[in-house]
Amino acid sequence: MGSKRSLREVDPLSLPPGMQLGPWRILAWTGRGAYGTLYRVHRIGHEEAGPFALKLAVSPEDDRFEREAWLLSRIQSPYVPGFHDQGVWKHPSGAFPYLVMDWIDGEPLYEWAARRNPSSAQCAGMLAHVARALQAAHAVGGLHRDVKGANVLVRPADGRVFLTDFGAGDYRGATTLTSKLLPPGTPAYRSPEAWGFLYLFRRHPTVHYPASACDDLFALGVMAYRLVTDEYPPSTHPQEYGAEVWREGGNGPQPPRALNPHVSPALDSLILRLLSVLPDGRFDGDAREAAEALVQASADSARAAHEPLFDWGLGHRLRLRSPEVVRRAAQEDASASQQPKPPASKKQFAAQAELTPLRVRPPGWTMELGGSLLALLLAGLSVALFHHDPDEPSRISDKQSREGEGVSVGDDAISRPVPMQAPTPTETTQKKLALPVPDEPLEGQRKPPCDRFGEMTIKGGCWFLLNARPPCKDDAYEWKGACYTAAYPPHRRPTSTPP
């Protein structure tokens, strides 16, 4: 009884260092996402193997951990964290599943880009890494279904990119995660056909959208667009401003080069192809083909492909980079490259060679499940997508379309501060003096996905780093030796897509 009472006192959301889960001992808490808490751990008796990442469920008996373990244990890619173990931690409040993966000392993609000034060729190479990860997932019949910047980590030591967080993924035979028509994911990255399906079948009691490899590639295109322009393409939600570009027969978004003329023509063309209005325009769902095209763009010999993507200057503006911030990031990268690299897992080592050149088609199960539904969808899409009943209330608000159903655990798990000036606080901002970042978001504060330019996720809320050190004054809060201010939604509905 005594040990049970002491275990009851342990908070499943914040396990203390030194605690043991199976053969793993916790070294430190590193972050929390929508459905998992991340810890740095080592294997008891094998400390020399280096740290690993342990993700523990926020809720007992979470089915997402079983499907993530299924996918990670089968995917062989140097661009996906290696899988090591799964287990269950028994607590008086329930059984909490956990996973153990390679520890990735990386930085979320958009935060990485905000502190650097990469070239088109460099970005194309990084995007090729993500496409290779998708190729490996599709090859085993899996889908990621939540490709976004927060789920992509860049390792500064060598520039390698890792696609993480397969908890929203799917594979043939997996149980359904939600009763909703659309699968879990982040609304800003959903394909036009997914929204079309929602409106076409919104009154159907049992049908579910049959996601495909084309959805993963569309999300990759959204991420690429955001990476090179600091802005999202127009929303694909039919009720959002600018969504008419995604209508059947529409032209799609304006080219990235229209926003940022520094984007190379080759990369511009590839991003638009990934964002094709029709699914078969996205490399016909073939992630291998997309990866090879991106590799070719990274080897582009044109001068424009190797020039910095963003202008130099000071201030909080889109497509602007601070020379001092970039200089400091370059010094950190150089220092990281001198550190000894952790040993690769056996699966990652086996996958270091180039993935098989065989053409990988979209998983057959996707076509089996969705063939008849897709035919019906395409037949009625032009009517259902943008000409729905005006008297029907919107089922997805503007706020939900941005915060959505994000399922990432990596948003703030291994992040570094982004030294960008914060926006003017709203009238609801409360004055504080030298207070730590609260454990819960403030009233009215933006919540993940924290994907506006310069934002980062801390304890479930969106924050901006200030150019100040503690003690923090006015509306600022302290976290890990720096001062932050809360991010709030705009005062009015924007007339364009936010960055």
C-alpha cells in the first residue's frame, strides 16, 4: 500500500528524473504535445549507448501509441527516428502506454528557418529528406497524415531532417481513431479533396475519408511553401478567404516566387506541383518521384538556387533575416558539428543506402477502401465543395481551422528560442513581473499549432521570445533563462492567410 500511495503522488504528465519505466530511467522532461509527454532517458545498464526519447501517453490506454509503434517498427529510413521499445506504465489512474525512439537533438523546421537564411538548393535537399521518409512509410502501406513543420526536426550537427510523430498515421487493419469524417490532423495542411469529402458526406452516419499518399504530398507542399515564403498558401477550407483557388478547375495558389523572388524556378515549380488542385497532379502519389525531383533541385547549378532566400535586415517582418541572429545560429551549428554523433540504430544504419528505386504506388488498401467513394466524390465535388447550403452552420470555425486537431508531441520538445520581436500585446494581456511561464495557456492565448512567423510552443501555448534576459518585466514571462510574451489572435478576422 505504501508504494502504491507514493506512485499515486507521481503526476503522469511530469515524471521526476531518476524514475524508472521498464528498463528505462528518466533523465529529464523535455516537452509535451497534444497526446504525449517527451522525456530524455537512458537504458539501465547500457548508459554508454547514449540518450533516447521516451514518449508517454497523456491519457491511459491511448490507441495512437500502438499504431505509432506499428509504423515505426516497420519503417526503415535514415530520416525517421529509430524505434527501440514500447511498454505500459501502470499508474493508479490507469495504464499509460509509452514508446522509446532515437533521441533527435533537433530543432522544429520553421524555428530552424527563422534563425537562418538558407538557399533554395538547401531547402530542396531538406524537403527531399521528408519525401524520402514518406516514401519509406508508404512502402510499408502506411500514411503519416500529419506532415507539418512542427513534426519535422532539423539536426544542426549535420543538417539531417527527421519526420516525427506518426501517432496520427494509418495502415491497413488499424482501428479508427475518431468517429469524425476526417482523420486526425492539422486543418491548415489538409488537401482540397479532404474538405470536399467532408461537405459531400457531412450527413453520412458512418463513412470516413480514405486518405492517400496524395494527402501526405499535399501537406509536404504546404510545408515547403511556408518554408520558402514565411507564409501559408490560401486555406483549403471552403469557407476561408481565398479558398476559391482550390475549386475544381482552379489555378491553385500563386507561385512562391510571387511572394519571394529569391525562390529558384526549379523549386518553385516543384512546390506548385505538390500543391496541385487535383490529387494525381502531385507526382501521382509517388513520394519516391517527388524525392528524386527535390534532389535534382538541390543540385541545381543555377546561381539563384544558391543565394540566400531572404533579405537581410532588422525587425519583425516576413522574409527578413537578422544578420546577427543568423551569425549566432551558424556558430551554434559549427559547434554542434564538432560534437560526437550518437550511434545510429540498426534499422537506420541499414537504411543509409539510397532507398530502392522501384516505383512506389499509393498503398493498395487506400484504393480498395476509397475507390467507389472517390468516384462519387469527384462527381459531386465541384458542387459540394464551394456551393454548400448557406443556411448550414459552419462545423469548423476559423479558430479551429488553425488550431485544429494537431497531434504533435514534438512542437516544443527539443526546440531552441527564436529571437524575433513579439507583436504588440492585446488589451487582455495581464501585467506580470518576473513570473515563470504558466503551466496552462493564458486566457485568449493562441494554442498549437504555433506556426506564425517567430512563434514557438511552450507548455501548450504560443509564445514569442523577447530580446531580454530575466528578471522579465511588464507582460513578459520567464522560461529557461529567457523572457517571452504570449501570442494572441489578431483583433479582427484577417483578410489574408497569416504567416
